[in-house]
Amino acid sequence: MVRCPRCGYENSPTSVYCDNCAYLLADSDGNRIKNTRRETSWNMGLGKKIVIVLGIIVIAFLLFSFIYNNTQPSYQDSLNVITDDGSNLQSSSYPYKAVIIYEGSWYAEMGDPNYLVKESGYGNKSFVLDCAAWDRIAIDVQKQDYGSGELTVQLVKNGEVVEEKSSTNVTGHLVINYNY
């Protein structure tokens, strides 16, 4: 029996390559190759090597994920505005408000046009819109009681009215579309 110098497997005397790890045991003339290397090679099967490599990849992925998540700005920080002079202007988390002024019942859809929030109510109300400073804003308000009073809708950004519409029509349907 010929012992493989790489993995230690006992091969038949006529083997040219190791039956376990395919290590060359003899040259083309049939002479046995002497291994001058030290016996410090990996004496494990291919399956164990694959598991070790996959383990290293998983650990690297988890480390990358941890570093990435801990270096990203918070949602609150991402809503800050950088001014022309480079200073950081802290804005509120949600800088937009919808103000509905009407002494009757009304129905409204407001917010990001893709994710409108539906509200109904009576009298004057103010709503903080779940939109960042760069989002498009849509407000659609209609009287529900067909009253003759004035319906007013205001879009307020950081405390300033940026758009306002009013109607005394009995159907009182108002739409505001604001693109920063």
C-alpha cells in the first residue's frame, strides 16, 4: 500500500494518483514521487473545506452588514437640509402640514400622491403630513355637507404657507398638487 503524502489515504501499489485527493503519487515513468513537504497540509475532505469557506463568507457578510447599518444616517438626520452656504439647517421630521378651515363636515386625501392618507372631520383641523422636504404633495378636500360656507385648504412648509386654495361652492372640491 502506498500512503498519500497529502491526505494520508492508503492507495493500492499501482495507483499513480491518490484515490482520495487526486495527488500525483508517481511520475510518467512509474517512479514514486517523494514528498519533501512537511506533513502540515489540510488533512480534511472537500466538504469540510467548503463549509469553512462558506463560514468565512457568512461572517464577512454579517460584518459588512453591521458596519453598513451603523454608518448610515438616521431617518431624522436624513431630513435635514443643507443650505447654499454649506450650513446644516435642522428641519422638523415632517416639514409639511395640511390645514383645513371649514365650519362643516369635509373629507380629505393628502400626503405623498402614491400613499394618500384619508381623513374626514368637522371644523378646522391641521394634519402633519408624512412627507420629507423633497417629496411631492397632494391634497384633495371636498365638502361633505354641501354647505355655503368657505372651505380653505393651506399647505404649510416649515411654518410658512406655500400654497392655499378656497371655495364657497356647495360641492367645495379643492385640489393642491405641490412639487417642492
